[in-house]
Amino acid sequence: MRAALRDHAGVISVHHNSSRTRRLLTAAGLAAAALAASLPAGAQAGAAAASVPPPRTSTPAEARTAAWLDAHPKEAARFYRDMPKGGDLHNHLSGAVRTEYLIQLAAEDGLCIDATTTAVAPPCAAGTRPAADALTDAAFRQRIVRAWSMQDFPQNESGHDHFFATFGKFGAATSHRGKMLADVAGTAAAQNQSYLETMVSPASDGAKQLAADVGWDADLAALHRKLLAGGRLDQLVATAKQEADTADAEFRDTARCATGNPGPACRITVRWISQVSRNSAPERVFTQIALGLRLAERDQRFVAVNLVQPEDGEISLRDYRLHMRMLDYLHGLYPAAHITLHAGELVPGLVKPEDLTFHIDDAVRTGRAERIGHGVDLVHENGWQRLARDMARRQIAVEVPLTSNAQILQVEGDEHPFPVYRKYGVPVVLSTDDPGVSRGDIGQEYRRAARTYGLGYPELKDLARASLEYSFLPGRSLWRSDPVRQGFRPVEECRALDSARCARFTARNPKARLELLQERSFRTFEARYTG
């Protein structure tokens, strides 16, 4: 039986095969019971449909659009593709590229595929084949696709293990950042998105070398001074800027942005997030965080840092609190840079029970996270209700990639804290994570949310609005404060969205400008169904 199939609604369902998966499923079932028992009074019944704020009054255009969708279920795929969906705030560039395009890049670079289906440098030795063979050999191509993605992943592997193993297999094919961005941004444009924050590793080799040269020092201030000595950290910032310049040029060339027929990818506003390899030696983690934060304050194309690699890794678990202290210290030095963190991408059975009790809380309180990625283990955190209320009060958003959580952690439906976050008023933004590996797209995430949690079109529209509201774009918002709990109400300057006053306001504020463009896109989209 295939490990991943599509159900009648076109949303990936995950079949669980390995013994490790069965352990995770058993634990997840217990977690779901604990979640239901822990919800606020009255929330246990129909928890999956719970939402904050209570269902708002729909506009006539929204009501007619929702009615059309209800009456045309066979058109759902097109509807969710075409619906304006704002931004993708949790996206790993290499994992977001279509697998077929990675194969093409491997072929263009003359790479070889070895016996483990891993891309390796030429020349192609015995036991390897040119990646270019996959362009004409369909069976070979499908074998690579299955190894480099979640398509039909083997029954003797867990989704978690297969997912993370893919990156090592296609890593050699990911040297063209600009071409990869053109592919990912093109997909975003086809999904009617306008904004992308995507993760890369700037000046990775140089950061690794600098960390090795300075070594570890538990005195973080002293360690930071060592990084700055001789201008070496600033040399890495300069290298990262040059890498971005090269990627920009390659992107514009690939997407034809300077031609009379620019590709759709050119319409997407893109910002970079510097990713940090959390399963590395502490000096390397500290160096990458310092580089990412310093870079974000010196180059507007970069906005934040994030810790990546499996949160259940040996070093990730051992050094988790240390990493949060690093972030706390460096945030004090670079307060203008943003922080978003993978936290709580864990379930019972994957780690020891005590490791489930503090990761999100520590990320928020010590690590200075402004957004959380995944946050799946919420109800296992000590004092999780207090944590959820605090996240709502502080407007700390959760980036939720539903398909990824189902594939990696086997957590979906009532076992997922998505409705709990919404019940507490925590901002939620739907994201893709690694759609190339997952074989999905952002439209699939909206469709899954609608089907699983009973969300109507107005609720989905507000989720799309949230994806820009909680982005790291500079400037003021189009909306008044706390829109998730108070509703999306325009600021005074834009009470009339088409007024000259609003035009002047949005011209000064990039975030508000994209949000206004999205409102106009909604108007156009809804007009299709309200004529």
C-alpha cells in the first residue's frame, strides 16, 4: 500500500507503517485525550471547530462566495488555488523546490546519482548514474522523486526519518539559490500569494570556519567579541550580502524579470530568514545566530533568524536551553532583528516526557521568539494554558504547516493543537514548511484546514490576512491592534480603503501596502462568485 495517498478532497492522507510510527500514533492518541480534557470549559465538544473570535458577520460578498463553494465541491481545488492567500512565513527554500526541478538542476550541474539515490559530484564512478539520465528515463526519475520527497515513501520507514533524510540526498543539487527561488516564488504566484519569507544559510562555510577558529567560550559576551575581532564577523556579513546579490541576479534572469514578458515569480515580495544548524557545536550555533541577526540589521533583504534541523536531535535536546540563552543575549545586541523559532515540533514517543514540557515556553520567554514554528506539543508544556494566554496577549503567532505535521509527526485532526491555539486567540498562520518534499502547496493547507476544522470562507480569509499581519515586513499595519481577537478593522488612515489618505499611508508602510493589495485581490476574487 502506498504510504501517502490523496483522499476524495484532494488532501494528502498519511498511512502509518513503521513500528516507530505506531508508537508515535499511540502516544498521539493519548495526547489527543489529554488535549480534550484540558480545553477550557465547554471546548471539549466540537474542539476541532472551535475558533476565536466567534464567527464574525460575513459581508454579502463573502456569504455569496461561501455559498458558491458549498454548491460546487468539485471546484474546490481551483477555488483554493485562486483564493488570495497572502504570505508563506514558514518555508525552507531547498525543501520548497519542486523535486522535478531539483533533478533538472542536478542534471544541469552534471551531478551523479549513487546507489543510495544521493546526488554526488562528478565524475560518475561505478555504481552511479548521471542525473541527466532521469530526464529521459521515467523509472529512474520516479525512483529519485520517491527518495527526495514524501511521494510513496517506503513502508519500512517512519515519515519523520524519511522526511529529514531527503535533504542529505538532494543537497548537492541546491547550489543555485536564485534558480530555486524562481521556482518557489513561481509556485507562490500560481497560488495567488504575494509574499514569501524563506530560509537559507548565509555564508555557511565561512561561519563554520569562524566558529572553529574561535572555539567555544561559555562567556557569551567574550565569545561575541572574538567573532568581531579583526572584522571577521563583518566579513561574513559582506559575504552573505554578495551571495544575496548573486542570487538576486540569478533569480531575475531565471524569472525573466527584466524582460518584456516577466514571469509571475517577479510579482512576489521576498525576504530571507537566516537559518541556524541547531544540531551543531555550540560555537557554530552562536556564530550563525550572531551572523543572522547582524545581517538582518544591515541588509533589509534579511529579516530574522530561525533554528533548523530536527528538534529531537541529540544536540538540539541537550543544548536547547543554551540556545535560548544565546538568543536572549544576542537579541540584546541586535534588537531590531526578528526571531522566529521551530519549537514544539515534538510528540510523545519521539522524545522523553520531560522534553515536551518547556520548548515553546522557553522559546517565547527566553529565546525572544516573535513567532513559533509548528508548536505541536503545546498541551504537554508545563502551564500550557498560561502560555497560550500569554502568546495571545503578546500576539506571538504560530506557523502551522498541517501537511508537514501529519507526515513527520503523524499529528492531524483532533490530535493537532490548531483549534486550541485558535480557542485561546493565539494568531495562527498556515504555512507550507517544505512543500517540495511534502509534494504539496499552500492551497492544500487552506483546503485541509477548511475540511478538518470546519472553517468557512470568512475564517480562511482572516487566516490569509494574518499571514501578512504577522510577517516581518517593515512599517505599520493596515489593521488595528490585536486583529485576531478584535477583528480585522482598518486603521483610522484607511477607514476608506480607496481614499487618498489611505494611499499616502500605505505608500509609507510596506506591510500596509501589501495588505491593501490583498484586500483588493479579495474584492476581485469574490466578484467572480457574486455577479
